Amino acid sequence: MRLDDKTVLITGSGTGIGEATALRCADAGAAVVSTDVDAEAAEETAASIREDGGEATSYELDVTDGDRFHEVVEDVAAERGLDALVNNAGIGHPPSSVEDTDASVRDYVIDVNINGTWNGCHAALPVMKERGSGSIINMASVGGMLGFPYQSVYALTKAAVINFTRAVAAEAGPAGVRANAVCPGFVDTQLTEAFFAGREDPEAAREEMIEEYPLRRLGEPEEIADCVAFLASDAASFVTGHALTADGGYSST
């Protein structure tokens, strides 16, 4: 599975799954465009790729800013073309019941997870349709498939990402553009640590969660990155409208 001569733009690539995806795509031969709301983190990822002999550049990008998203995509497309977009940037929220979730938290999570994904597709689709090819990978979650108690807004947004991805696939397919989602289970990232930190006993909550996974462990960012790289590659040329579950068997129990 190779990504030679492909340009892959990744949001939220300063840490976690996004960083791992950037490194994986670069290792497969792609020119990586690292973006993050934290400009320094985005550049650190790009610099790491360049130090290893790869090709990478970076941009500061708040995915909730649609105009900025268009600027970055248009700049990248003019400079090197755009073969794949990974809408990875996303956030969670502290555990809370529906009735206790503050409206400001609800609106912010929706803005990043749903509007950010929409903004990326809105910016990339015209470029990809004109080229007659492209792959969009949206980061969803097993939480968008099953729902998690006390994670109502997160579940809401990730379910929306899955169905939005299907709509994009159906709409853009005739133009040669594919769209797929990746649905991770709990992965060892800062987002997951923040989730457990909101529990009364974080370590006990973590161990309890691990026991619910048939593989008896959480995922690693690199394992999700492999899924993304596959969907971005020509090896997945007949795969579109799919929600790829990578959850260590959690959804099967």
C-alpha cells in the first residue's frame, strides 16, 4: 500500500491520531500537509517528516473557520494538487447527562466535529471534482454507531459525520471522488485521557473500559492511521460510502 505522488492534507495533525496519520502517510510516500489549530504543533509534525527524508508543509487551521479552510485547500491545490483530505480534527466533552450538558459545550463540540468536517468537504470537493479523483476520509467514532451514555453530544456529532460521509460518497462518486469514515474505539490519545480524567477514579474507569474490549486493550494511534492510509490509497479504489470500524471488537460485544 503506497501513497507515492499523492498529496494528503490532514487536520488536527499536531497530536494523537492526526499526528500518527501524517507520519504513516509520509512513510507511504505521500507529500503531507499538516494542519492544526496549534500552528507550532502542526509544524512540529511536518518537521519530523522532513527530518526523516519525507515531504511536508504545515498550516495553522481552525476547522470551524470555513473561509480559512478554503484558503488552505486552494493554496495546496495550486501548489501541488490535492489527492486526499483527512478530516481528523475533533473534540470530546466531559461526561454529563443530556439535561446537564451546557449549551455552550454542545455548540462548540458541534462546531468542531460537524461544521469542521463540513467545511473540509466544502473546500475540497470542488478541487477533487475538477481533477476527477480524490479521497476524503472523515474521522467518526464507534460512539457514533452505538452511542455512549453521558457522551450525548459527541455521539450526536459522530453519527452525523457517518451519515454525512455516505451522502458525500453518493454525491461525489460520479465525479470520481471517494468518501469514507473511520470509526475508532477508544485509542490511547490525549482525548481519551481527558475522557477518563473526568471520572471519579480515572485508572479504574480505564481498566473497566479495557475489560469491555475483546482484545483487552485500547487502540494505538498508529493502528487508526493504517486504516486512514488504506482509504487514501489506490488499494481502496472501489471503497466509498463505508464506515470502517477499528474498535478492537468493542461493537461486537
